[in-house]
Amino acid sequence: MKIYTRTGDRGETGLVGGKRVSKEDGRIEAYGTVDELNSVIGVVRSFNQYSELDIHLERIQNLLFILGADLATPYEIESEVTRIQLGNVEEMEKAIDLIDAKLEPIRHFILPGGSRVASLLHFARTVCRRAERRVVALNRTGEASPTAVMFLNRLSDLLFVLARYANKLAGASEVQWLNQKEEDKKNE
């Protein structure tokens, strides 16, 4: 099988089922952003040295492939494609609870950063939020399920607690965000 097909040379691509759409279509933006998020998670994994993080990151990558296929498949198509399920959302919630229990309670906003892995996880979280916004737009037109929106919402929360946990494992401190009044008081 050749890597290039030339079928997209005019700015269109095919969905599962054969329908052709513009490469700037909202559906393509959505699953393209999910693909970007998956790539960012791959970068995180390349720097990560903690097996307890990698277990979650690998699972996230597999679920993102499912979500991408889900988004590339119009609902009217009878397909063998697996779609994101409520069980996947619940899986994210269980992972959040498991990791969050290992962390100090958060009492303030924190600035994204810390260790390299934590910083990259914060970056992944922002890409996840963008993917969520794209999928919300699709959901409003009936082209994506509410479950896909819920999944990305939970995933961004999971990426946040994973970033905090990566900092804990690395011994890196979290930097508290100071509002202007707190900043002024600190600088007096």
C-alpha cells in the first residue's frame, strides 16, 4: 500500500464511509486536533521516566485513536468503528481519583510548569482543551456525541493531575499563581 494517494490534492479528504469533505471542515479540525494531542502525548512519553505515568499515557493514546475514528465516522454510517463510550469517561474519572489521592490538595491556581514532563503534560492539556472546543462545535450540529465532549473534558482534568503528579515524582515544586494584589504585596 502506498503512503500517498493523491486523493487529497484538491483540499478534500474522505470520511469513513467514503463521503468527501473539505480539509477545513469542522470534523477534520476536530479529529486533526485529537491527532495533534496524541502526538503531544507521544512527546511526553519520550521524556517520561516514570512507569506509573506511562501506563496512563499509553492508555490515553489508545483511547485518542478510538476518538479519532469516532469523529471520522458520520453517525448515519453503519460501521465497525468503535466509538467513545461512557465507560471511557468513567475510566478517566477513576484515574483522576487514583492520582489525585496521591497529591496534596490544591488550594490555589498553579502556573503550568515544573519538570519537563509536567510542563509537557500541561501543554498536552491545552491541546486537549482545544480539541474539546472543536468537538463541542461538532456536537452542537449533531456531528459528535455528548460522550466525546465529556471524554475530552475529563481527559484535560486527568492531564492536569498527571502534570501535578509528574512534578511530585520529580521533586519539582508547583508555582502558585499570584493575582495582582498578591504580586504587589510580595514586591513591597
